[in-house]
Amino acid sequence: MTKRPITAEDLTKFKFVGDPVVSPNKNKVAYVLTQVDKEKDGYYSSIYVTDLKGEGRQFTSHYSKETLVKDTSPKWSPDGSTLSFRSNRSGKNQVWLLHTDGGEAVQLTDVEQGIGDFVWSPDGKNLAVTIRGELKFSSDKEEEEKEEKSDVKVITRLRYKGDGVGIYNEDRTHVYLFNMETKSYTKITEGDHDFSQPCFTPDGKNVFYIGTKAEDKEWGYLPAIWKYNIASNKETLFFQGNGYLMAPSFSTDGKWLAVAGHNRGERSQGNANVLLFSVETGQLKNLTESFDYTLGNLVGADAKYDMAEPRLIWDSTNSHIYFIATIGGDCQLFKVNLEGDVSAALSPKVASITSYDIVSKDQAVLVLATPHSTGDLVTQDLTNVKNVKQLTAWNEELYNEVHLSTPEEFHYKSTDGQEIEGWIMKPSGYEEGKKYPMILQIHGGPATAYGNGLHHEMQVMTAKGYVVLYTNPRGSQGYGHDFVNAVIDDYGGMDYEDIMAGVDYALENYHYIDHDQLFVTGGSYGGYMTNVIVTRTDRFKAAVTQRCICNWHSFYGTSDIGFFFTEWQHGHADLWDDVEKLLKLSPLTYARNVKTPTLILHSEQDLRCPIEQGEQWYIALKRLGVETKFVRFPDENHDLSRSGKPKHRLERLDHLVGWFDDRRANQGDGSSGRSTPVT
């Protein structure tokens, strides 16, 4: 059967698998399935349960005319008789409970603000939950609504806003114990501080959680690990960190605590490690110090919706800890023993694990994404990498219908000899001997990576007849600590050389590229680099800059992370003492060099790269007579291309590809433009 080209609209047909959790008896897996609701213009999710043979059923289902219901975060009770999950079906996120033998889901919590984190106690009698602000119940809401409230926001904090959240109120997030029998709450943290990620010790006597009480926490956030003894109602400091801390996990014997993190301060994009603590002495050991890759999946893709939290999982003998790490364009499964010896756990390559759980020392359950799959649930034999059994195939019908281009991996040398990894995708319907236009894609971050996931946007471009080129220049994750940090204090330096050397390599080695038809786009850091490129060369016929940065000086005070990210990324550049340096790094300074027709795509609620950045770039280019257009997306944040409203995502793709199509259709004299920097 001849397959049709993939379309932008196919994005709404994808079904996304995520967050697998193996049952206590190791014979079932619960997971989340997220789908698009075109009518409500959003996403809804349900919990499914399957056995290890792939025979499963939908476990939760709830429809609301007003709300897009999201059932997420499945967690088995310790005895496996019930499954808890978080759901917004009653308005705010609450914890719900469902018996595995069937019946209706029961709402456990009824907190007006909703529930954040939640975890079972080992005996199944309590939950540890996080709640933002003082405890309020939904029944109290009607009385509060009778009171007239001001809509004026009074701000006193340095960290007062967050992308995707908005302006923070003055409330703090605290940890509570929720008694399953009495439905009562006991607050165990206090003060003007935030706490998260509660975790019970295996004996159930203590709760550990992460947060900081430091006076300067708003300037440099350095979380600590706290220990709360339930019997004595006493909190003690277990460990004061000097950097990122995440995903606490106890060995089953209670002797060890594993945490993902590092000790290089808040402002570091180097490797996150497996940190091991002795629960008795508090002694710390970095188990993966000699493993020069970071924990977690940093492979960016626009066709995934796996919201699983980072995980460290102990084996049954308490001798190994499993984790995933980004290696080039892959995300693979590894394990480390208590001596710090890291070994691969035989997960597939040319693939990306977005989340996972461990069945036994010989078997894991993975959500495995590839360039041709958004990610499905598989079992992986940890003694034989070739023994993979697919448990779900939610998008099989769509995959059988559409043509998907296969990325070709290549390596090349940058201008200083540094090896860089890249990929190239042929257009749909490729014919030998024909020439095709090429789009250069630049990823965000910069401390993320392109790799082996399904890039719907790029597939749409190939369906429109474009070659697509993408690379992982210096600053990308997956190539070691030094590589990811090489971009710091060198934005627009060797990262620019790496990217442009990739373009030159592609033009020299892939004969089917039309040298006169080159286009460029990128988002966030990729938007910044797109802006840099068009100030230095007009070899590209058109550019699309997305959620970009053009002015580091104004970014400092307008971005939710600007005041620390700017200093960290630019060699401690100060807002007052280093104005000249910040402006020298800003594409806005060189806007007079731009000749390339430029489309600007930006979300109005983007607090990470605020829309004022797009506004400044638009006014500058418009004032200078550059062919330009500014497309603003209301009610969207920095994550528009990955989780924005489906209609906006489709319209964004139409603008993006359409801008190139229009320039491609009007080739003029066919000149390839300058390939040397503009002075």
C-alpha cells in the first residue's frame, strides 16, 4: 500500500503513552494514555492497565462537558489491591482510588487548592501529599467566594513568576500526612518555605522530603533533604545540598537513600549524578562521578506527552540502582552498584526511553520512542537486548497510513576539529537526481539534545518536500560534562561554528540538497541562534525565529529565570557592570545587518523568553525595512510547540512551513547569498 505524506493535522491523531508503574506482585503495569480532544482544543488522559503479555484494559474513564479530564500519576497501593491516581475530574487535582477488581473511583482528598505530589506509606495507611498554601477544603470555597477580593497582585519575592504557571501568590508548598481511614490531614512542614517530593522510609517511621530554609534561597536555590519522625513529630536536617536534588529513593532494607543531583550549585548544566547516602551516618558518595553523561531524558521531541517524574529504582537485592541517561541522540537504561560501577542495562539504541519501571533483575518495562514512534510500552529482557516485546501499539493504524522519513545519523568536524553529531532527513517521495530545499533546525536549551524521538514538525517539513538538517552543537547534553558547558560564556562562538560547519558538511556530502534554497529555524536558544545567524550571513533565503531572545539586557529582568540564567550563561555578566558585554551578545545590536526575510513566532504568556523579546526583534527588523511578520499566540506559554492548544500548534505549523513555502516559491534570481559573515 502506498503511504500518504504526513500532515500537520495528524498531530491530533497521535496517542501518547507514559508513566508506567509495575504492580507490587510484578504481573501488571499501569500507565497513562494521553489523547487530543479536538472539540475542546486540549488533551485528556486516562489510566490503563496491562499484563506483561500485552492484554490490557482501560482502568479510568470520566467525561465532562466543561473540563478536559486528566487522570495521571498512577500509584499502586503497597498490597496491590487498589490503584491511586491524581485527577482533575472534580475541578482541582485530587487523589482518587480505584479497586483493581473493578467498581467506581472514589475521591480521597478534597483540598480546595488541589494536591501536588503524593506517595503511599509502606503499610498503606497514609499518604504523604504536598499542598500549596494553608489547608482549605472545597466546602469552604462557597464562603470565600462571598467575600469580595481584590485582583491586584502585590509582589515581594525575587522569584515571583514561572512560565506555565504565571505570577506566584505568597503561599508556600508544604507536606501533609493524609490518614486513609479518618481522611484527616497532619501538616509536617512549616514556615515561609517550599517542600516537595515526600518519600517514606521502608519501615514507615519517617518521611524524607526536599526543600530549603536558607535566607538567600531566592537568589541561589540550594535544596536540602529533611527527615521527619512521625512518632516524635520532629524534623531534622539530613543533608544540606549544594545543587540540584531530585527523585529520592530508599533501598528496601532502609540502609541507603539514592538521590539524583549534583553539588555544583544551582547554576550548573553539567551532569546530574546518582548520589548515595547512608541513612545511618548521612555519608555521601557520588556513584556516577566517573560516568560522563547526565541522568534523565534530555532528548527533545514535539510528539510526546510523557509526564513521568525522574526515577531511581533499586533492584530487589539492594545492590544496584537503575537510571536512564542521555547518550548522544539516545536515552538508555543503566544500572550502578554501590561501589560506583556503571553498566548498560541492555536497552535498545537508536531509541529514547521516556520513562520506565523495573519488573525484575532480568526484565524492565519501558516507554520506548523512536524516529518512527511517539513511544509505546515494551518489555525489555535485560539479559538479551534483542528480546523486546511490544505491549501497546496505540498509533499502529496511523503509522501504517503515513510515510515517515528516516533520519540518517552522521558525524562531522567543526572548525576547530571537535566532532559533532547530526542527522539529515530526506523529503517524502525522494527521487534520485533531484535537488531539494533544506531547512536547518536548531534546538533549544541549550542544554538539551536532538535525537531519536518522533519529530512531527520535521516530518511535516519532509512531507512538504524539504530536506531537514539538525545537529547537537556544543552546549548540547549527551556528550559529557565539558561539551555541555562549552557554550557558557561563548554564546554565538563555537556553537555558531558547530552549526554552520554542519550546514557546510551537509552541502558537501548530500548531493540532493539545493544550495540555493536554504532555510533556518529554531526555538528558545534555537531562536536566539537563528537571530545570530541572520545577523552574520544571508545565505539562508528565509528564517523563522520562535520564542527567541534578541536582547540579553532586557531578558535579565523580564524572564522568570533571567536574573540568574543570564549571569550563569555569560560568565557572571552583571546587569550594571557588563552592559556592553550583554549588548554585544544580543542580536538586536546587529539588526542592521539582517537581510533575511524573518517570521517571528511567539507566545503572549511566555515567561521564559518573554514576548517583549519578539516585540523588540520585530520592531527593529520592521523599522529597518526587512521583510518580516510577527505572529502572536494568546494564552500560550514557552511550551507551545510541545503542549500548547492543538489548534494553536497546527496554526503555528502552518505559519512556519508556509513562510518557507512562500520564499521557496519566489526564488528570485536563485542567488545563494553571502556565506561569509556580514560586517
